[in-house]
Amino acid sequence: MKIALLGYGKMGKTIEKIAIQRGHTIVIKTNDEDGYDITQADVAIDFSVPNAAFFNIIKCFKHGVPVISGTTGWLDNFKKAKALCEEENGAFIYASNFSLGVNIFFELNKQLAKMMSKIESYKVSLEEIHHTQKLDAPSGTAITLAESIISEHDSYSDWSLLSKKENTIPISAKRLDDVSGTHAVSYTSNTDTITIEHEAHSREGFALGAVIAAEWLQDKTGVYTMKDVLNIG
Ligand SMILES: NC(=O)C1=CN([C@@H]2O[C@H](COP(=O)(O)OP(=O)(O)OC[C@H]3O[C@@H](n4cnc5c(N)ncnc54)[C@H](OP(=O)(O)O)[C@@H]3O)[C@@H](O)[C@H]2O)C=CC1
Ligand SMILES: O=C(O)C1=N[C@H](C(=O)O)C[C@H](O)C1
């Protein structure tokens, strides 16, 4: 498969390594919004910056190139991207987190929220920890976790960074040197705390998931999720 890497930073470089190991060729690697011919690629993988992702994604739709996006912090435009994909008969997968481990964790989170919805004595909170170069907070993964709890748990209707409001899930976002990504969901009562946690040991799990998603998407049209790719849950 001929791959375009839209964003050649920490993730772009890790994806390049994994893609080559799996027999693919990188035909474009760019940190710019133009200056390349996207039609050279069978599939594009966007891990760029929040204010570039939407433009990069819709360019792929216009040129008939399937696109995977892992960029976080641009979701105000997500509905518009989905609609444009359908209009242009494109192929698109966005995931806030491409790792197999986090996608299993997403399912655990949903099941736990469903169970805890019936038990009033516990309050939920989320914590995410990332490296200090991260541009967005809270992380895309923390937002996915929070939205999933909201859909399963009767007591919550919103999330917010460090909120103390009723019905709002508080998210704490910490930035420390060299942390690839840690997410924890805790339910606390007066007597105890239940925590589920995922800790990424490196960026390789995210990169492998993105390449697997690209392999899966290359001959399809439509908008999909990692749940479709991994067939879990
Ligand atoms: N979904 C997932 O599984 C994961 C998602 N992410 C997300 O992926 C994104 C990238 O992360 P990471 O690689 O760590 O970040 P980096 O900052 O290391 O890389 C981003 C790259 O995008 C480049 N860039 C800037 N503008 C454009 C543009 N218009 N088009 C293409 N590239 C551009 C930057 O170039 P320059 O430095 O020159 O500005 C930089 O090299 C983040 O949003 C992060 O949250 C990260 C890990 C996993
Ligand atoms: O910026 C990162 O590094 C990461 N971003 C994603 C997010 O915002 O959830 C996924 C992962 O946690 C690493």
C-alpha cells in the first residue's frame, strides 16, 4: 500500500516505522497543508495538529483517497467532515485512540458505567496524563471516555476540566515529561474507590492500530470506527 503521512512529527515517524515493517511504502510525508500530490497515495494517515486536520481530511475526500485521522482537538468540525465524506463518496476513520488496548478499555468503561449507573453512592472522575508537548486538553481519549459514560450513566450529562458541578464529570489533565498517554476512570464513595486504568508504554500501539485501520479501509467507502476495524464489543 502507498501511504501519505499528513503530519510527520512524533506519530508520523512511528507510523512510518511500523508501516515499512508491514511491507508498505511511504510516498508522501509532510508537515504542510499543500505542496504534494495526494493522488499518489492509496491511503492517507493524518496525525497533524488541531487546526490542520479538517483541511487535510477533506482534501483526501475531494481526491478519492481513503483517510485515517488520529489528530485530536478538531472535533467541532467532525459532523461536517462526516457529511462531506458521504457527499464525496469518500472513506474515513477517526479515532481518538487507535491502540487495541485503549479500544478494549473503552468497552470496559462502557460496561462499568452501565453497572455504576444503578449505584448512587459513587461519583465518577477521569484523569489523563500526557507529555508536555501535547497541544490539547483534555485528551481526545478522555473526551471519548467521558462521552461514553454520559451515554450509559443516568447521573451525568456533561464533562468539564476539573468541574465540581453536579451531573458533570470532572476531568483532570496533567502534563509530565515523556508520558505517552495514561487514562484512568475512578468511581469514589465514602468507603472506597474503584479505578480502571490504561497506560501506554510507547507510541507503537497507536501507530500499529492506525496502520491496521488504513489496511482495512483502503478498498471501502463510508465512515467507520475502530470498533468496525477491530470487531470488538
Ligand atoms: N488517535 C491516536 O491514537 C493518537 C492521537 N494523537 C494525536 O495526533 C496528533 C499528532 O501527535 P504527535 O505526532 O505527537 O504531534 P507532533 O507535534 O509531534 O506532530 C504533529 C506534526 O504535524 C505537523 N503539521 C503542522 N501543520 C500541518 C499541516 N497543515 N499538515 C500536516 N502536518 C502539519 C507539525 O509540523 P510543525 O512541527 O512543523 O508544525 C508536526 O510535525 C495530536 O493531535 C495527538 O493528540 C497522538 C497519539 C495517538
Ligand atoms: O497527544 C498524544 O500524545 C496522544 N493523544 C491522543 C489523545 O488526545 O487522546 C491519544 C493518546 O493518548 C496520545
